[in-house]
Amino acid sequence: MNSSNSHPQHPPTEVSAKATRRHFTAEYKRKILQEADACTQPGQIGALLRREGLYSSHLVKWREARDHGQLAGLEPKRRGPKAQQPNPIAKQLAEQQRENARLKAENAKLQLICDVQKKVSQLLGVTLPTIPEDDKSTKGSS
């Protein structure tokens, strides 16, 4: 007796890689609700649900959305966090902070250049011209 004959052959099992969530359009939901509302005999709604592969909870939620006047509520809802609108003040603040950092870096370079010029003038014995400061007392007496 062959070892391959001792075990029955089974067809390979189909397994999807990842389950996907079903999405129903508002038009489809309205059509199913109309069909469900038209059912008058016992068991017709169950047959409708089986035929369409739906659950009774689908009908309950869709009817609630329809009865509350939420036609847009019949549209599928996106999952996950809601997209945040960018704050224009935050954008302006970030731009000003970048500009401030750039100006500080430029100021540090200019301070370094001034320090080097002072040291070179001291080594060469050259006096640099100074800028006279405004006297507050002279402005007030004019």
C-alpha cells in the first residue's frame, strides 16, 4: 500500500491574504431599504438579506440614518482620524521662527567679522572710526 494512497486528497483551501471591509454606496443602501420596505410576507426580508449577504443590523443602521434625514449618512464613513485643517497662524509662526533663526545666524556671522576687524586693526595699530551716539540731552534742548 502506497503512503500517498492512505491519505485522502483534499482540494487546497482558499484563504484571502487580508480581509477587506465592505463598503456600500448610498444608492445601494437606498435600493435595499426600498426592497425591504416592500416586503410584506414573513421571511421575505430574511431572504433579501441572505441573497445580498447582509445582516439585519445593516438595515437597522441604514433606516436610522434615513429617518434622521441624513442622506449623506448613508454614504460609507471613512475610518481613522479626521484630517486636521492647517492653522494659518501656526504656519505664519513657523515662517517667522525660521526667519528669526536665519537672522540670528547671520547676526552671529557679522559679529564674528566685526571682532576679526577689531583685532586686525589693533594688530596693525589702525584706529577705526566710531559712530557717535545720539545725546538725548541735545535733542530735548533744541
